Amino acid sequence: MEAMEVDSPMEMQGRGGVQPVVAPAGEDPNAPLVISDSGSSTEVDDDDDDDNEGRQTASRVPPRLPATWAFSQRAVGGSAATHSAAQGAPIRRRLRQGLRVHYPSQTAAPSRGFPDFLLRAPAASVAQPESGSTTEVSESDEDVEAENEGDEGGTSAAAEPVDPVLPPASPRLNASIQNTLPQEAVPTNSSSAADGERTEAKNLVVQSVSVASASLQSSHGEEGEGDNCTICFEAWTTAGEHRLSALRCGHLFGFTCIQRWLKAQGPAAKCPQCNKKAKRSDIVLLYAPKLRALDNSEQEILKKSLEQEQSLRRKAELESAQYKLKLQVVTNKYGQAQQELQELKALMAQAGRSSVPSSSSSVSTSLLFSLSQRADGSRTAQYSFSKAVLVSQAGGSRVLSYCEPLSCLLASQPSPQATLVPGCGVKKVSVVNMKASQYVPIHSKQIRGLSFNRQNDSLLLSAALDNTIKLTSLLTNTVVQTYNAGKPVWSCCWCLDNSNYVYAGLSNGSVLVYDTRDTSTHVQELHPLRSRCPVASLCYVPRAASSSFPCGGLIAGSLEGGCFWEQVNETTYRPHVLPLETAGCTDIQVETESRHCLVTYRPGRSNPSLRCVLMALNRTPQQDSSQLPSCSCSPVQTFSAGSSCKLLTKNAVFKSPDGGGMLVCAGDEASNSTMVWDAGTGSLLQKLPADLPVLDISPFTVNGEHFLASLTEKMLKLYKWE
């Protein structure tokens, strides 16, 4: 490595004291003295060769630091400096050639205190080793202003031209350097060893400063990385030609840069970052005085994990509901087996007490055969056709309901004598003799809903498109109460926890709450949370303390989903949106004991067939004081029917007559039949034919016998469980 020599005078005092050293006469006292930044040891040689020294000075005047800065911070008088210069002996130092000294200004006089110097790499034109770092150090002295002002011209002339300088380092860095550098470093008469140690210490300090400055500059560069154009690596602006702009892919550039880029590439222009096709018309100017990208990667990761956990929870709830349903089926079968076993034991005991052995054996054999026959019959039991009753010759029947106190079915129909008694009403069909008895007029327009309460008082609640709901006594066949809802009523039901309240679902999506003790108007209105589609179905779920779904409330089903209105008290209802499909929901029915609901969807683009989805109602407990418990439902089984559903049909889910689970019944418009499925296994049990599309289904029990009634536009068909 090439070396450059810098001379510095020193003076040895005979009294053991050490005087500060100044530059020799004829040289600029303010010329800075260069120290190495490599951290390596500095070689010091005592050489009195004036010829070599003269040649080096003539070829290149090295920049020097003032003696007062190099070895002491105390002010040195002019006479003392001159005297020291006369007696001092020059010391030649071999330093790395790539280090230069730079004042903040090459023309102005140095400021008061120590001059700021910069250790920089040599110019690119000089083939010299690089220093590896660029460090700027600021020092201050108390009283060197006089010397600096006196020799301003010499310093400017002797200084070597240098490259442009970066802005000064952080004030905190300068302060740390001032605290780190020795405040009083004076040479002693112990020869060059002490000088070498002192120089090495200074080199270590400068090297640490270089590392700190480099790390500080890199951190600033990382912070400002997003403020630069990726084409020219210059900062974009908020106005002018290099203002902030973006392509359709979302990457940011300076306007002129990206415009020139796309123009140069021609028709095959692409984004410089993602290589997506781009054109000049895709450039969009952004009005962003301050642009900062928020790092939300952790938030997105948490969202994904939350979605995964919710999906797993829904899957677990579905499996739990399926296993509960299967457990119920197995429990019922186990109960039947226990009952048959008890009957068999009783028959065997009866046969053992018989006096005639031959007759006893024959009796026991016949009893066992009859028992096995009955067991086989119970396993293959199904609905068989019983009777068909004409309800309306002209058609127009819509809904069906069963009145248990009077043992009769009620089917809505237009008035058979429209000229004399216009409007619509219900026709009574006795299930005792399977005959239609009489017609009861109620409304002036089509009836859309019929419902009975649990009081067995023979009060029929009906809803119609004439904007009214009415209470009709079937004992006297007269209307006892009328409520005007103001809008067409599509559905109605009773409150099974308090028979004083009834509900009416309107065509605008609202649900009106009526108190039968108040004959004027409704007492409360439940507004829809989403759309204002008509409420096609209303079902009340009674409270059950021992159930996994203990709360009671109202399920309102519209054409675009469903909502459960939890009844907190008599006047407070809390809504819970059910996770149903947002389109095609035609009906929702509830099985109150098992806490299941049956949701019917009409065919659509994604599902070309009619679907009945059995869903288990569940309730999520309260996690903390700020979060309320939520009610929801999860699918258990899905049953598919035909590909046609032009009418808003009503289906049914109920307990199986043999006590072995639940049955699901739905009308199939494509085949004009009633389809019966086993809710536990999802298998199709029966397909009951009809002459027209089945509109409503109603199961009922009379004297221990189980029946199923299906209503078409004209006929009522009855099936008996055998």
C-alpha cells in the first residue's frame, strides 16, 4: 500500500514538562492533520532527512491540523508556539493515502473550535484502495479563532479539492465523539511508542464512529425507501412532472419516469416491477401529500386463523348435531328393544305357568311368531293411503292446519258461493268420518297463514292479503277479533310461551306483535335487519330449560334468509341473523322438542333441485361481559327433491310415529308427490303420489293413530301410519 508522509513538530522540555507542538514556521498552522480510520497501528519513524522532506512537500502539500487541536485543547500563546517551532524536531508519520481532510467550507474561515473533518475514499479516477467508510467528525476548541482567522488564506490554498460532502452527521453522534476523544492529549518525552498508542486509540474511536454513522445512514435509507421512484431512484413529488403516479397493477412511480418507460417499450410495455402489461392510459396521478403503507400482515394472518377456527367450529357443531340425532335414534331403538324384551319375558312366563306342556309349547310358539311379526312390521311401517276429500271444486286452496279439540282439519279456500258470500275462508274436514263438514267465511282476500295455540280453546289465528289478521272461534264459526296491519300479511303464529301474544309477518319484512287483550293495535314492531322481503313463514320456539338451545323466540323466514328474534322478556326481543343462504328461502318450519328447523330452498343456478336442509339450533354462551350470547343454526342433513318450485309450498318436520327419530316431508312439484325422508339417515322412505303439486303438509294424531294430510289446490289426501 502506498503511503503518504505528514510532518509534525514536537518539542521536548528538559524539565520533564511537555509543551504543545505547533506547525513549523512557514507552514499553515491551521492545516489539518490526517489520522487513519482503519484501526491499525501507525508507524512513526524519526528521520531528519531534509531532502526527502523537501521533495514531498514540494510535490504535494499535505493538509495539516492545528497543533492546538491535535494535542491539546488549551490555548497556546503566539510566542510559545514560535519558540516551540524553533526547537521542535519533525516526526514523519506514514498514513494511508486514501484519507483526506475536508472543512465544511473550503473558502470561508473555519468556525470557532475544532474544525469538522471528513474521512472519505479517494476519487474514482485515482487507483487507490478504498477506505470503506465515510465519517464526519465535529470538534470544538475554546480559543483558536485567532489562529484560524490569521491563516485563512494559507489553509484555503493548501487544501486539496475534494468531492461534495454529505450533510453533517447527527448531533448526538458529534456529542458522543466529543465525549469520547481525549480532552487533553499531550505528547511526552517517552519517544514514539507513546505517540503510537495515542494515535491507535484515536483510530479506534474514529472507526467506531464510522460504524455508527453507517448504521444511522442505512436506517434512514430504509425509512425513506418507499419514497423513491423505482426507475430513477429519486424521490417523487406531490406536484410537477415527477409527481406520484401509479399503474393499474398498483405500483408507484414518478410520472415522467413511467411515461418515458412505457413510451420506450412501445406496444409491449410492461410494469417495471411485476411485468404486467401496461399502457400510457393506465397511468393514474395520485394526490398523496404523505404516503405511508400500513403493515397489516399480522392482522391478515390473524384473520385467516380466525376464519379457520370458525370453520372448524362449524364443522364440529355439525358433527355434534349429527351425532346427537343418531344418538336419539339409537336411544329410541334401544327403548323399543327393551319393551319387546319385557313383553317376551312376560309371554315366556305365561307359557311356563300353563298346565298342559304341549299346549304351552304351541302357545309360546304362536306368541313368539306374532311378536316377531310385529317387530318386522314396526321396522317396515309406513304411510298408506286412507282417504281423499274434495275441498274446492274451483281450486284456490293454500294452507292447512289441524284443530285438536274438534278433531278436524282446516283448509283455506275461496268462498264456494262467491256471489252470495264473497271472500275466502276455511273448510272443516272431520277426521272421524273423513268428510268435509262446513265452510267458515273469514277474510276478503286469499288466506296465507293458519295457526292454533296450546290452550285448546278452538281459536283460529288467520292471516290474509287483505291487510288483516283475525281470531275466529270454531265453536261458533264467528270472527271474534280483527287487527288491521296496514299491509298485506303473509304469515302468522301464536306465542307458545304466552298465549296472549300473536305475531304477524308483513309484506315489507316487518313483524308486528299483538296482545289479544289490547283490541286496538299492535304493541310492538320488529323491523327487518336486512332486506324488506315478505315474511313467508313465522314459527315460535318455546323455552326449554334442559336443552342446548334454552331460549325462546320467533323465527322469521323471508325470501332472502332468516332471523331469530330472541324473546328476552315480554317487551324485549334481541335479533340474531341465521346463517342461511341469501336467496331462494321459501319456508322455515320448526320441531320444538328436538330444537331443529327445516329450511326449504327453491332451485337455483348453483343447486338445480329443491332442497330441504335440516338444521340444529344452537346457542353460543356469553364469553365476557361485553359480548352477548349468540344464537345460530348448523346444517345436519340435506334432502333433495325435484327441479321445479314455482309455488311457496310449506313442508313439515316432526317426530316419527314409531318413536325412532324424526321424519321430513316435502312436496315435489316435478312429480306431484309427497316425499318422506328419515331425518337421521337422510334416506328416502316413501313417495306418496298426488294429482296436483302439494302445497301444505300437516301430521296429526287421533286416538293413538298417526296420520299425514297433504293439501293440493283442490284435494285433501289422508295417509295412515301402519
